Amino acid sequence: MRRVLGFLFAALLIVGLWTGAAISAQAAGLPAFAFPFSKQPLTRYDGGTTKQVGTYNFPVSEAMAGVYMTLEPGALRELHWHAFAAEWAYVIEGRTRITLTSPEGEVQIADVDAGGLWYFPKGWGHSIEGLGPGEAKFLLVFNDGSFKEGSTFSITGWIANTPVAWVSQNLGLTPKQVKELPDRQVYITRKPPRPGPLAETVSRDPSFKRMTESHVFDLGGQPEQSREDGSWLKIASAQEFPASFNMTGAIVHLEPGALRTMHWHPNAAEWQYVLNGSYDLSVFASEGQASVSRLKRGDVGYVPRGYGHALMNTSSGATDVLVVFDSGSYEAINLNDWLAANPDSVVANNFEIPRSLAQQLPKRNADFAPN
């Protein structure tokens, strides 16, 4: 029994589930798996704000980068595209309107409210508007950790850096009219007119076809999965949201003291954003290396593909975590499932414990463990 207790203590210490005062335990040689995004300053524009996180300030986040953005009513994130990364977005608060144009010349114009998603494949032209009445707040996640908003291909920046005669010929305007256009990248603008009702909003050329596959999705309206004593998971993979063929998003809801149980993802890295509350993130990186990090509202966490991890709600209220994966297929292997799939003799031998104790281990899936 002494050996069993010793094993259990070591396991708890390794995976970071020790709930004492020492919450930040970074093993030597391991990168930080959490980033204080909530403390990063905002860049302000006329009509909105942004801040970003990627490998340039969070080195471990190699597969994904993020941008937090706000838009005031009537403000527009101008027409642009991203050459090297897809854009997956979650609306935290408020109302937005997106436009999206495909290489086939199909268009989607849609309103995306709080709890909604959009997915823009790399290279597709798009824009985002704040509809009001209040400020729109949303999170953009890109499947390239080195992505920076400064590398965006904006329509005003392109025109401003092209010879006037060329733009004149291309747009059918006089040189004088071209000089009325911005001489710099606008990025976010707040000029009239304000957006009208969606039903009255159409392409300037009405002959453009509407997309048959929607690139917006209501994640908040999805049914809860794996509910356990109030904790739950909502998922939007390519199965539920086919347009998002290479990225998956989910919301993890944890009741106070609840644990998103020990697991790993064989096919994807996991990018996390704290919507509310706080939690401890335990990451196991093999070779006896592990760390525990505390994240609070607005912070970002990251777990490389295949790394074992768990999340524990450390706040007095419920915690909600937005998680994004760089694969359209959601795959996870839970520790409890793994143990239950093996014979008692294998588990007992592996842990060097009596078979009677091995038989007491869980025999069912458990995405969540209550306090």
C-alpha cells in the first residue's frame, strides 16, 4: 500500500493537480504553456481595438496565433485577405456582420452574434462590421503560429501602393478620383453609412451567387456533450460545421472545483482562451517533464499535439474556456478510457498494485470529474 500511495502522490505531482499554494511549477527546459494575454495593451483605431498573440511573444504556440478585436457600432474591419492562414473566429459579445468572397466568385453576407463562429479559408476576401447597439468583441484564431495582423493584405494598402494610372485603368476612375481614395492602409474605419438590415444588404452586383455551404455557425446553440454534474463540452468540428474543414472549436464549461480529466489529442494542438473564471492547466511533456500554469479571464494557453494535459477550475464560480484545434476532426483519448480498455492484469502490473485495486479504477468515459 505504501508503494500505491507513493505512485498516486507522484502522479498527482507530475500532472499538476496538486492544489496547494505552489501553482506555477515550470520544469527546467520546458516552454511556458500559458501567456498573460489579459495584460497585453490594446492598439486603438478609429472605431476599434486589437491585440495579438503568437510565437513572437508566446513561443510554444507554433500551430496557432490569436487576435482579440473590438468594433464599435458601424465600424468596419476593412476588406482584406490572409495569404498563409485560415481565420477561425468566435464572437464573445455583441453583433457582427461578415462578407466573404470565394475564388469561384460566390459570396456570403451574414450576421454573427455572440456565441457564433465564422471560418474564412486562407486567401478568401472578407470584411467584418460592428452592428451595435453595443461594442462587438471577438477572437480571431489563425492556423499559423507566426501570424501577425500586420501581414494582412488590405484593399486600401494595395491601392495606396499601386501607381495611380494603374488604379485608374483598373477601376475605371479618373486619376483625380483615385487620389480621393486613402493613401494608406485604413485597417479599421468608422465612416457612414451604417449597415442596414441584413435582408436589405446585397452585393453591389446582384448576379453574384450565394455560397451553398455556410461559413458561419452557432456554437452557443449546440447541444451540450459529456455533461457531468454541471460541467459540459460543446464542439464545432468539421462534422458539425463542414466549412471549417481544418479547424475545430469548442467551449469547455467547468463548475467550481471540476476537472477536465487527463487526456491528450493525437491529431491536433490545442489553443485556449479564458472566457471567464480561472483555471489551472497541467501539461505533461514526456521524459518526466511537466508544468502547472494558472490562467485567468483573457489569458491564453497552449498544449502541443500529443501532450497530456488536464484543466481544473480554481475559481469560486463557473469557468468557460474557448478551445481551438488545428484539425477539422476532434480526437481525444482520456486516461480513464485508456485504463478501462486494458485488462486488469495489465493495469495492475503496470502500476505495481494489487489486482483488487486496479479493479476499482473507472470503467467508463469521464470527460469531467466533479470536485
